[in-house]
Amino acid sequence: MEAAQTSPNLDKLVQLTGDLPAMPHVASQVIKKISDPDAGAEDVQKLIAQDPSLAARVLKLANSSFYARSRSIATLRDAVVIIGMKTVRSLVVASVTRDLFDPFGLTEKLLWEHSVGCALGARTIATRLRYSRVDESFLAGLLHDVGKMILFTRFPDQMRLIIQEVYNDPSLSFAKLERETFGFDHAQVGRLLARKWQFPEEIDEAIGCHHNPARAKILPALSVIVHLANAFCHKLELGPTKKPELDMTGVPSAKALKLSAEKLAALEEEIRRNFQEEAGALS
């Protein structure tokens, strides 16, 4: 991991690895089952049914406006069929990530809001650009700041100070303040967690490179999309970093994707609308 090798406190980062949470059993089983090409909706719904909270979220999403139907969806099997296996996988990961926060206060709400916004933003960008890895874009966007969640639960006092500083002065860098405080940053921690949860290497790369997509080697386009989605969230004020005056045409990832001001404005409005319509179902 390139970023970790340059850290002056690599030993501390390695020590932290053992304290990262494991993927909950039911969630892990669901994700494995979905990866099985022979698995059907019946197989997946039986596993989801073992976790009442997860089951409720799947049903809630299936009945959300995004999947609007003439009738309400009452069974898990129907819900899995309607929203699709890949979306179920994304929802399971969202559920697990959301549960890293307990209790759920204002700071946690801001971090979670930003994660959901980036997930929906990355999915929107990938869809509009006809990028083939839409599901991976959603997952990488959802998990890009999971390292902040880990650091917040492990070092709440230090992270509250960092979050407050960034909230009061959006020009400050989360990653820089974290490195000054801990010797490593949330992108490095998030990458370690993705590896522990056995996500594909392009997902952990996008998490680790979401502040500097030029470092990505495995699937650079994914890191670029997450970087742009992250910037949109700052402009839309989704999360603790609020930059409503941000000029999106100057964002490096927007330049890399050769997006015009008109296309960026259209993406911004679509991401805003998608967040308003879907964020609740993912919470």
C-alpha cells in the first residue's frame, strides 16, 4: 500500500488493523451468496431474514420512490427481485457501515450523510458517463470515508476536534489534520478495512486514492469518479465539509473526465435530487 509506506507511523497503522471490525456474519454470508452465479432470490432472502434490521431496510428501499410500483412490496423475495442482487449487496454494505455508529449523534449523522451522498453521487456519475462499473462506483463512494468512522469510534475526542476545525474552515484538509494527529489518515485506514472485509482490490484502491486518484493503478477511472462525487458532496454541503461556492470546473477529476460546466451543473442537480429521494432508504 503506497500511502502507508510513506507514513512515519506505519507501525501504529499496522497495530490498528487488528482492531478493525469484522464483517458481521449474516452480511458476509449474503455478500458471498450474491457472488454465487447460481444463487437465486430465494437463497438470498433466506439469509437476509436472519437479520430483522437488514430485512426491514431491504423492504424499505424496495418500497421507496426510486423503485415506485403500483403495489407495495411485502415479501423479502419480491424485494430482492425488484431491486436486484447488486443493489442488495450495496444495501447490505450500507447497513453494516451505518451500524459502525452507535449511538448516532450529530457528528455521526454528518459523516454518514456524506458517505451516502458520495455513494449516490458516484453511481449517478457512472450511470451518466455509461461507465460499466456502476455498482463498484456506489460501493467505493459509500466506503470512501469509512476510515473516518473507524477513527471517530476509536479516537472520538481527537476526531471531534478535527471535524470541528474542518467544519469551521472548509479549506482545511481532513487527511492532513489526521496525519498530524495520528501519523496516518482515514484513506489508509479505510483501505485496510476494505481488505479485511475482502472487497475487490479496485474497491480498496479507490478508497485509498480518493483524495489523489492519480495514484490509482488498478482501475483509475473508479478513483476519479469517487473523487468527483466527493467534491459534489462538498458543494452540496452533504457532510462536515461545506463548500457551496466550489467551482466544479476546476476540480481535477472533472477535468480528467472532460466535463463541461453544463454537464457538471446537470450532474449536481441530479445528485441533489437522488439524495433527497433515496438517502432515507439507505439509513
